[in-house]
Amino acid sequence: MANSRLMEAAIALADRLDGASIIEMHRHLMQKSRPDIVGHWRTQQVWIGGRSHGPHTAEFVPPHHDRVLTAMDDLVAYLARDDVPVLEQAAIAHAQFETIHPFPDGNGRTGRAIVHSMLKAKGLTRDVTVPVSAGLLLDIDRYFAALTAYRAGDPAAIVECFADAAFAAVRNGRRLATELDEVRRRWQKSLNVRSDAAAHRAIDVVTAQPVIDVAYLAESLGISDRRAGDAIGVLVENEVLTQIGSGARNRRWQAPDVLRALDNFSDRIARR
């Protein structure tokens, strides 16, 4: 879940699809693990596969680092086009980004963030959590074969991979929505309080944000901390929420049913 939150935060940084925002996405994704390589394009030759001491047996050798800036400028220009179907454009852009391989490490994660940024910026999706790019990893051999075909001049395979991943993402998203709706309906039926009680409205908050505290619920519903605490008490009594930890201060509560549905959602897309 931590990795998915990092990815969503990185995608949110890209309010425009240009070189600076791509570098900033990479910084956000890699700052903690590789602070030495963030903030700029690569300045050395890299290769994929083979041996560490040279590229002679590598599976793929990206362009020399002197060509990265020009190649990325060309890619950014392609990202700005509006005369190409969006999903096809995202597939080609992703494959080209992975071919340029502009960073020493973290290209896969950054490339997937670019995909989601494109889909959101161009209006194909409204939410960054639609797991289109993660679906590419369900068949990793097919994905790498499609990238190899693209580098040989055939873009059809990577476009087909994206199309299949998009349909899988829609099916998975609909299944998650159905599961959450069933959970919410079950909770509403279980509450033995007035229909206008804050606990009923709190259910909508908990469905969207399955870990809460009193302050968060109070702010979300526009009610006092006391009323928010009472609503949480009702949800605990009805087994909607369980308290995290045993302390009396800074208490938080979680909704196991929602977290279970989200875990199942992640398992289905084999998030890596």
C-alpha cells in the first residue's frame, strides 16, 4: 500500500506533461532509495540484462546519455499532441520512455506514472488509481516481448498490451466498486440508530477513507469532535470500525471490510 501511495503522489505532481514534471515524478519515487540519481537525466551509459562490467551481452542498450535530452524533448512533444487516440498515445509514449531509459534506475515506476498522468490529463480517466499500467505486469514476458517488438519498429504489440490491460482494469475496478457498495449497504442495514444520525453519514466517509480519527471525521462531516466520537462509537458497536492500538490518545480506527476489499483489488492486479 505504501508503494501505491507513493505512485499516486508522484502522478499528482504532474499537472503538465513536460521534462521538468517527469524529473519531479522520478525524484518523488526514488528520493528515499536512490537520492544520488534524482533531479536530472542520466549522465552515463546504461544497459539492460547481461553482465555488469559491459553491455556486450546485454538484452538492450538504450541511447547514449548525450542523446537523452534530445530524445526526451521529442517525447514531450509527442505527449502534447491531441491528434492520437489517448490509449494508443499512452502505449507508444510508455514504450518510447522505456526505450530512452532516461534515468539510471526507476524508469519502470516513472514510466507507469507517466501513463496514469496522461490518462488523467487527457480525460480518459478521472481517478489515478485505475490500474492500467499495473495490468501490464500480469504477463511480464508478453510485456517485455512487446517492448522488444516496438524497438524493432512494430508498435502493435505494446498497443495491444495496453488495450488488454485497460479492459482488465475496468473489470477489476467495477468489481471493487460492487464489493464496496455491498459492504456499505450491509453496514447501513446493521445500524440501529435514527436515519439522520451522524453514524449513517460517517459510513460514506469510512468507505472512502478506511482509516480515520475523530478530527478527520468531524471535519469531513462538519460536526463537533464530540458528535464525531459518538458516531465512531456506534460504528465500533456495529463492527464497522475497530480501534488501532490500545492507547487513549491519538486514537485511530480502521474499517477491516474496506481494507480487505482493497487488498483483494491489489492482489487481482498483482501490484509490484
